[in-house]
Amino acid sequence: MAKKNKNNEALESNAASSQDAMGKYGVKSESNNIRKREALIRVLTIILVLLLMFLSVMFACSSYVNKAGDFTVTMDKDAFNMGITLCETKDFTISSRFLAGEKCENMGDCTLSWLPQDVDDIDGSHNRSNGKEFLAYTFYVKNAGEKDVKYTTDIVIESVSLGVDEAVRLMVFKNGEPTIYAKPKKGTTNMFENNNGTYDIDKLFVSSTKMMEETTEEFKVGDIDKYTIVIWLEGWDQECVDDILGGDIKLAMNFNCEALADGDGAVA
């Protein structure tokens, strides 16, 4: 009987030891699981914060673009560093490398003869949106640097919907001289016909996304060029139909320049 009791005590001791070991292992395993969950929560929290920051930046950028208007003007950074600047007034009290015209809401049809005679005489935005709508924006470019330059400017279509660009007209005044641009007649590459004197066009768009491109070969130190941009939907255009109602178009004008070479071929 004593031997049997000793065996039972040994078995019970071994069982207790096993339970203690399992208990310790279980606690250790639970501790590892807790640490893993906490690490996962930290990672997910960081990802969530980064995602919220990204969305905030995207919202800010979107808001900025939406507030920028239907027409923007941008001077190339290198050109701006050379002293080529933009301003809505000829006195250049506030120089900038970025300008934005006001939006023209609910643009209806218009035609060249409806434009006011002083459309090139008013600085900044001077849209008309109470009938015979158009977008008009006047600004100035100045060489306030130390080198004569040549510059190239273009106007591109940043976005368009419902085929609005098929009926849009672009008139660019440079120092008082106007040039009218339009897309070729749909399905052709020809100039628009005069349409019995109803409207005239000077040049076609350069491509489906670029409306114009011009180079000023010599822009001397102190020179100022004046631009007025006028945009309207030509009512006499056969593409100016109800199907484009509710559409929109956003344009951007870009300036790039380079220093002129001196007589020895070196950059001035």
C-alpha cells in the first residue's frame, strides 16, 4: 500500500508539473498574441492617419483647382527666375507667375459682333454672363530681368465635356492685335468658311488639345506685352447645339522662355 501511494504521489506531482508548464506556455502564448495585436493596431493606425492626410491634401488641391477658374496663366519657373513676370495691371505692383480668371457660369451662345468694343481695354477678369455670354481676361507680361529673351506661349485644353470645344472660339489680343482661333469644321481639316460674313476665323487650333502656340522672338529688358483672352461659344457654328448644354471647358495658357544669344553666340 505504501508503494502504491508513492506511485500515486509521483503521478500527481508529474501531472501538476505538466499543468504548471502548460499554464506558463499558455500565458506566454497569450502574451505574444497581445503584443501582435497591439503591433497590428499601431500599424493600422499609422496607415489610417497617412490615408487621412493624403485625402486632406487631395481635397485641398481639388478645391484649389475648382477655385482657379476656367482660365489660368502660368509662367515657367525658370522664366520667372529670369525676371519674366505676370500681372493683371500694367504697373506690376503685384508680380506673379500664376494668374487665374474668374469662372464664366452658364455660358450661352454669343458671336463676334456681340463683343463690346472695349473688350481689350479692361484689366483682369471682365466676363459677361447676363446674356450674350463670354469669358474675357486681360493681363500683362514683363521682362523685369537682366537679359533679353524670346518666349513661347500656348493655350491648351485641360478638360472638356460634351464636345463644347467643337463650337468654342478663342480670340487672343496681343498688344491690341486680335487673332481668332477655332477647330476645323467637324470631319474636315479645312478652315471654316466665312458663313456669309457671320463670323471669321484667322487660324485653326494647333491640335485637338492645343488651341494656339506663338513665339515672340525678341522680348527686351523692360518690355511689356499686353494680352486679352476672349472665349465664347459661337452661336452660328453648326456644332453649337443643345447637346453641349451643361458641358464645360477649362483652358490654361503657359509661357516658356530662353535667353537670347549675343553676337558671339554665347548666351547673353
